[in-house]
Amino acid sequence: MDEMEEELKCPVCGSFFREPIILPCTHNICLACARNILVQTPDAESPQSSRASGSGVSDYDYLDLDKMSLYSEADSGYGSYGGFVSAPTTPCQKSPNGVRVFPPSVPQPPPQQHLLLQPGSMAPIPRNSCITCPQCHRSLILDERGLRGFAKNRVLEGVVDRYQQSKAAALKCQLCEKSPKEATVMCEQCDVFYCDPCRLRCHPPRGPLAKHRLVPPAQGRISRRASPRKTSTCTEHELENLSMYCVQCKMPVCYQCLEEGKHGTHEVKALGAMWKLHKGQLSQALTGLSDRATEAKEFLVQLRNMVQHIQENGVEFEACLVAQCDALIDALNRRKAQLLSRVNKEHEHKLKVVRDQISHCTVKLRQTTGLMEYCLEVIKENDPSGFLQISDALIRRVHMTEGQWGKGTLTPRMNSDFDLTLDSGPLLQTIHQLDFVQMKAHWAVILSVFVPSSVPAAPMLQLEECCTQNNSATLSWKQPPLSTIAVDGYILELDDGNMGLFREVYVGTETICTVDGLHFNSTYKSRVKAFNASGVGQYSKTLIMQTSETGLPPCDIQSIGTVAWFTFDPASAHQDIILSNDNLTVSCNSYDDRVVMGNSAFSRGVHYWEMTVDRYDNHPDPAFGIARADVLKDVMLGKDDKAWAMYVDNNRSWFMHNNSHTNRTDGGIGKGATIGILLDFTRRILIFLINDEQQGPVAFEALEGVYYPAISLNRNVQITLHTGLPIPDFYTTGEADATGSVC
């Protein structure tokens, strides 16, 4: 019942209603509060003058709320009702419960003949008084009956009494203006609770009040509860009880009202019957309202549960966000470590190259200085015949040594600057754009049903332009002819050549792509899809492609020879390398060794190719073998850990990897010699041949990964490449033993 308490409080004083009266606007107010907010109007605006002007409206027809508006919404809030005229504008203030209240004016004392006495009141009410409802602010002027013209709300008074009794709270003084004090007595005749100050001021024990009986508040509550409820009387005829109900005017009436003719032509019914009927209607209306109240309670329970869920989900989401951000930070730290490792490798590589050049230059300078000192000493000799015996050789040596200090020799092989620029812009932009995705999955499903798809259609593979060559595959595609959706790029995927998972091999805007470094004699599945800002489209049809066919059939050692055609790759060659004969012949314009690689990579199968020596001057030592893609191009092949090679002069050969020389073998090369290289991934070995004979044992073992054919040479050599060759007969009919010999 605590929620009902605001319904039981007066909008003026903020306390429980005491003797509430019903205003024409159906709002209630205490009788004492109504006296406090009365405002006197000038005589010129009296009801009599208004009625005399021919309004023709009944003086007391203030209950006909259905037929006449109390005020105009366009005015300032004041209006007339029935025969009452508008009241003057009066400043307003707020009551304790926040409702605007118009305070009483302080008029001059009116003449005695203009005063009316209210029964039981303490002061007369001036004529032509106006009262304004503190809730809806509708104003009306009282007639000669004053506040007696308003019906008393006995039902509300009874509800207030029952509510106060149920609360069993301490009784408060009914006359205190602010912060009512606890009542000490109750007057049975006045039916008012007093505190001591108010009793001395308002109820002195003298005169007629001396005969009133004062009792303790608790006893007064009991006597008030036990006293019979007063019967409501007619406001028109104060001595008549209300016994009938006028259906048209919607108000209780007495027999005298019917006899005088005011309600004589109206339909009337028994008060008890209408009381029961309206109770039933109110009960029926309350049923619907009760259902709404029940729904509201359930809704409040739902909202309170939502508060708990929001708190729990907030903690969970915050933890998830922290975990995601920590994962990003960890990934960035891992990437940072990887980049630092690359910088360290670059640092070590630069130092190694420079130190090797320092060592090489130091040795060459020492040799040059020694030759110079020797020549100077020879010049000092006075033996012409002896001098002429060695002068030609010395002159050739001097010119040769001078030539060794030719172009590029005194140029640093390595730049001291680190040509590494960290492209952090896109990542920073992505971090700044990092945000929450607001659209939930179920909304995405709904949108996908009702909103046309804006992702690109599946591309179409152009089969006439798709092909394979050696271990490379070229694929071409295009968008469907009727597709109008913009495309930002494409994603090309290939499997591993062994029916494995697909992996991305190209992402970009081009519609043709060549993939190098595939396995020979392998079947690859490929597919492509398009993407734009709205998402990624469907895959194209899957295309199956076969790399180069096998050469010889399997032999007793189950080695498979793969016939591969390739050339030297200008893109991977050092700038001093000179290519000719459709990139099959290579030479060099430098006295230092320079590296060039083939344009095909090998990772599986058995491969064989040869190189012939077209020119061989001054006994150089070219190197032949295989290398990784990032091998050094300005030193002899095999000097770093990215190459496996055999270097050979006119008398002997050595195997070299990571600057380690092994297996010196007699037998060199000259003009017209043929060097063969055999790479067997089935046994993971590399073998060299000179003039169709195996040179030394198996050169290198435990090879795995991707390798390119490679060679290093200087200006004294010219080499021509021969590919697409079968495996040598000695290898298909025998097997190399542990020492490398073939049995």
C-alpha cells in the first residue's frame, strides 16, 4: 500500500487529506487548504454581473464536464466554468509535493454585508472569491455559498483514515503549517488533533471551547474509528440526504432536486443500484489495469535481470577485449623479434662481406706491393742479358696485376646503409581504425535475406590462357560478363600438389598470374575468388594442372628423371653478368666472380643439366652448383651458406659450401669441357660430372627445400647452358656407394 500514499496527499500542503472536497475538475483538496488559496475578485467581475450580461448558464452547472471546456489551451491557464468568469492572474508558488499553488491575495477587508460564514469555519469567506486548482490550474469564482458548494469526498476521507490506521504511525498535528509535530490531544467536538503549541493558539480552554472534551490521540483515533460515518448531504439542499442518481448529469441528487424540477425530466436511478453498477464497472476496469500492472512488474524483473546480465557481460567482454589486445601486442612483439633478427642477420652479413673484402684486398695489396718491390730491385740490376730474360714475364705480371685492380675492385661490395624501411603506416592506420563490429550475426543473416548481395560473383577461369611450363603454372581469369559489382582484387589459391590443403599464392588486382617453384611431375588444384569492401565472393571452378612430365621410366633404383627446360635468369643476375643466345650463354665483364641463377627452381624429383666451356683464358676457376634465391651475387658460388658448388681450374676441383673447401680432386677443365650437375631429391644428394665422368664422390647430402641452378664466373670464362637432358646412363644403372663411387 505504500505506492498509494501519493494518491492520499493534498497537492497544497503535502499531507494526508483532511476533510477533502471535490473541485469541478474532479481533483481533490483539503477544505483548509482551499481557504488558504482563495483569491478575491473585484465587484465588477462578480457572478451577478456576469449572469446579467446574458450568459444564460446555470450558476451551479459545474459538473457537466462533457459539455463545456473549463479553459482554452491557448490561454495562460485561466478560464471560466459555467456561469463563472475568469479570475485575475495571480503569481503562483510550488506546494511541498511540487504542484503549483496560487497563494491568497491580501484584499482590503470587505464590507460586513459581503461576508459569508462557513459552518465550522474560523473566519468568513469574502464574496466574489476565486479558487484555482493547484493541479490543472483551472480557475472558478465561488458563488454565495462559498466552499459549501463543493461536495465532500467522504470516500477519500475514509480511505485516508484506514491507511493511517494500517500504518499505526504516530499521529501528527493537523494545524502545523510546516513539519507537523506529534499530536498530544484530540478534540472530540472539533475532530482535530493538536500539538501543544497549536492547542494553546487555536483551541484555548476558554469561552465556548472550554466545554470541548480533549482526549489523548490514541483514544481519539479509536473514537473516530468507532463513530458512524456521516451521511452525505446534497450540496443544493444541505438538510437532504443524497438518495438518487441522475444518469444525465452523472451526479447523486436528493428528492428535493427532483421535486424542484431541475432533474425532473432526467433519467434517475436508485443510488444503491448505481453504486453497485459503478463498483462493478470500476472492478472490471481494474482487471485490465491489474493485468498491465502485472506485466509491468514482470518487465521490471526482466530489467533488473538485464542489469545483472549487463554487469556480467560487461566484465566478460572487458576480459575478452583485454585478451584480444594482449594477443595483438604479443603478435606485434613476436613480429618485432623477427624483424630484429632480420636486422641482425643483415648486420652480420654486411660485416662479413666487408671483412672478406678487406681480407681479399689486403692479400692482393700485399702481393702487389711485393711485386712492385721485386720489380724495383730488378731494375737496379746492371746485367742487361739477365734483365731481358725476365723482363717480358715481369711486364705481363705487372699488367695482369694492374688488371686485377680494374673496374669494381676498389669499390665497396656492400653499402654501409641498411636498405630496410619498416612500413608501419598501414598497421598504424589499421590500429586507428580498430573498432567494434556492431552488427550481430543474426542481423547479418536477416540482412542477407532482405538485402541484395554486394560481394563479387565467382570469377571465370579462361582455360585457353591457362598453361604449365616446367615447374611453373600460369592462370588467367575474368569476371562474369553480366556482373556489375565492383571488384577490389582477387585471391588465387593452390594446393600442395599432393591433394593437401589450399594456400594463398597471390592477392592483387591482376587477372593473370604465374606461379614458379612448383614440384615437377605433380598435379595441382587451383581456384580463385574476388573480393571488395563488402566481403569475399564465391570460389571459381577448380582447375587441375599438371607440371612437366617425367623423362625416363623408373629404373631398378627407382630414380625418376624429370626433363626440365630452363635458361639463365637476367633478373637474378649480377649487374656485371652478360647474357646472350636467348639467355643460354653467360659471360662476365669483371675480374671478380659474379653469380647468375636459372629461372626455374627444383624441390622434388631427379634433375640433370650440363654446361659447356666456350672460352677459358688465364686458368680461372668458375663454380657450378645450386643455390637458394637469396644467395650472394658478388662472390664465388659457395662462399656463403646459401650455395652448394664445385669450383674447378685447369688441374683440379673442390667442393665448397659456406666457404668450406672439401674433397680436392684431380682433373680440371679447358675450352670445350662439359660440366654436368645431377640433383636427386629422392636421395637428397648432389653429384658433379666433368666430360661425362663423375668428379669426386657425392658432393653434398641431406638436401631439401627449393634450389635454383647457379654458376659463378669472371671475365676469363664463357659458359653455355644445356637443359632438357636425360639422366646419365651410369646413374640409372648403378648406385653411388658411401664414398661416392658408382657401382
